Amino acid sequence: MANIVVLGTGMIGSAVALDLAEKHKVTTIDVNKKALSDVQAKNSAVETLVYDLQQNEDYTDVLAPFDLVVCAVPGFFGFETLKKVLSAKKSVVDISFFPENPFDLNYLAEQNGVFAIVDCGVCPGMSNVILGYIDSQMDISNYECLVGGLPQKKTWPFNYKAPFSAVDVIEEYVRPARMVKNGEIVVRPALSDCELMEIQRIGTMEAFNTDGLRTLIHTMPHIPNMTEKTLRYPGHAEYIQVLAKSGFFSTDMMEVDGMAFRPIDVTARILKDNWKLKSSDEEFTVVRITIEGDKNGKKRRCIYRMLDNGCSETKTSSMARSTGYTATAIANYVLDNNQNAGVLAPEHIGVQSGAYEYIFDYLMERQVEYRVEEFTLE
């Protein structure tokens, strides 16, 4: 049994804490007292601590008792939070999905003799574990990842509900999307190259570019073609593009009647209510990963499909399950398997002997099921 602390007690952080508490001693830290009490109401064994992670600059004392940190804070202050954790000389599994390059903190992790495994969610996260594993089995030529988290019921105009903060969703919609084409990094606008796709067990979805490759840009330079796209109901991208083109996501200061503000802050506040995923909302997370390459002289294609509808019994959303349980699987794995100091990505875990099988089985035990097809191309 390890002593683990979870930073952030939102929808995903709560799921992480409750899952880890089945085997370990767990403490959750957040500035939100209600979020902490909600977690403790579900499992009284989870300890809680009210603490402002943004305002405090030094985490050394507060993190001192713990064997491992799991960081589940919003992405807009994830990088600084991770930096403070590493400065406190603590190893961490991170799912904050911040926009900065995590490898910029590699020096700090190595200097303090600790590790940080970043992007430990669904995609990126489990998709990276899969790619890392397959990369050890075949010479990969093409990688495509499609992922989406959506409500079962379509509600006009956006047909969307966010399982995490609206600010983080907007960040995904404005950050330029990097992909790899014929061995070269290509940058396209987010929401570009929108196309309709038929997704098994779901139907017609639209897929558009987002910056989901992240660490793979740096760790898999030998793969000549890699893309990641977000899945939404048809029509969603156009509404978002209208907001983007009209300046609603601008970070430039604006003044109206003597009041100064950034349009993106007002937009995020409005969309927070519009996109809020209620506990009663039925939703799903869908993933399709396609990997092609040469294996033993034959052209092979591997397709991984995952569809999760959440758990009505525990009221745990599909995104919390598919993201959070990937993080807890990796946390349990690294507690039993020593890691080198430094910043690591999930693909680094995927190539380790037995890790892919461990994480795959861990998710299956929690009914997060990835269906796998592999066949020879003619």
C-alpha cells in the first residue's frame, strides 16, 4: 500500500482518488471544499486537504508524506503545478494536459532524482501506450487517432457537453494542430480538415484537427505519418469556427464602458454553463486508433476501438473512467516498477515489458474495453 496524493478534485481527479483508494492510502487536495466533501462522501477513507495550489509557490511541506503524486488540475496551470511538484522532489503521474512542452522540465526531474509521466489520459494516454507497444512489434508507417467525449442527447446549438473545464476545451480549439506528413511536421489550424466519418456503434461523426499528438512529435520521429483528430456531432465545428473567427476566443484586452476584459474569459464563463455536464446527463467516450506498418515482411493494420458509456451505478462519467483509470493503471504500474528519473510519456511506458498487458487488463477489469483487430493488407 502506497501513500498517494491527488492534486485536483474535479470530475476526473475524483474518479482517480476513488479508484486508487481501493488499494492505497489516498489524500485529495483542492481549494474547493465542496468537491473534497463530495469525494469523501463516496469513500470516507479518502482524506482531504483544503489547499490553494495556484497561490502557493512551494509544495515541499505539503507533499512530504506522500510516495506518489497524481496531478489532475486544469491545464491552464498544469505546467506550473508540475514544476512545483518536481521541485518538491516528488514523482508524479500527470493528466493536466497543459499546452507547454513537458520535456522542458526534464532537467528538473533528473536533477531531483524523480520522474514525471505526463499525458496519462485516454488520448493522449492510452493511445500512446498502444502506439509505444505496437512500435516495438512492427515498423510503423501510419498512425491515426480519433477521439471524442459527447452527450448521448444532442442539445442545440453545440450538441456538446464538456466533462472538464470550458477553458481547457477552448484551448484545444485554438491551439494550432501539429501532425506528421511524410516525415515532416506540418502545422494546421485547429478545427481544420473537417470530415465526416462513420464510427462503429455510434454513426456519422465529424472529425477535425486538434493538437493531440503532443509528446509523440518528439518521441516517435521515425514514424512518417501521424495524425490526431477530435470527434464531434456533425455541425459542431462550424459553430466553434464562428466564435473563433468573430474574436470570441481572443486573448487581447478589450474595453467596454470602462471595463477591461479578455473576450476569451467572458466566452469561457458563458460556455461553462452551456457545456456543463450534469451528473444526470448520459454521455459516452469513443476512440478509434488505426496503426499500419510492416510486420515480418507483411503489411499489417491494427485497429483499436473503445466505446464507454460511463457507470450509472457509481455516477462516474465515461471520460472520468477512460481518462482517470488509465492514470490509475499507470500509477499502480510505476509503483511496482522502478522508472528512470526524468520526464516520460505514456509511449515510454508502453514499450516496457509487461506494461501494455498490465494497463490493458487493468482497464478491462473496470469495463473500459478496447477491442482489437489486426489483419494483413493486400
